[in-house]
Amino acid sequence: MENYDGESVIQLGDTEFTLDPKDFPNLKNYKGQTLVHTDGTTLLGSDDKSGVAEIMTLADYLLNINPDFEHGEIRVGFGPDPSSFKRWKNPSRPSVFSGRSNSGSAL
């Protein structure tokens, strides 16, 4: 939701759930800002979506917006759960991340 007015009730998807500034007065602090929210019916919650958005924003910055910024090879991977990330880092299992640095994080 772009340019939130700080007063509107936010409908959470097709559910009966809402975020109402009467119940959540802190919403007024976000007037004019973009809000990222979820209806809570998927496994990927708002915090994960925000994390993915941040990672992709960084990738866009490094690869497209500021291509002169010096950096190493960039590879981004997303999996369905933290155990997937552990498998990517497993040196005995070939993948697109084999032979790469073992730094990174799972959402």
C-alpha cells in the first residue's frame, strides 16, 4: 500500500481481518509511507516478504543502479525453509552455490 494516509482501515486480503488505526494507533505514524503487509494465510509472512524485498533491492542497486560499485560475483537464492539453505551450504552437495563462500542467511 503506497502513500498510506494514516487513517484508513487496512483490509488484510480476502479475510475478515483488518488493521484499524483505532485499534493500532501507531499506524498514524506511517502516514505517507509505503506499507508492506500480509493477510497471514500464507507461510511467507510479511517479515519474510520484507526481507526478500530488501535483498532484491540490494541486488538491483549493485547490478543495475550503480554498476560501477566494485563487488564480487553475486548469486541470490531463495528456498522454502531454513533447511534448504543448510543444504545449499553443504559442501558435499553440488548446487549453484558449490565452491562459493559459505556466507549468507536464511529468512
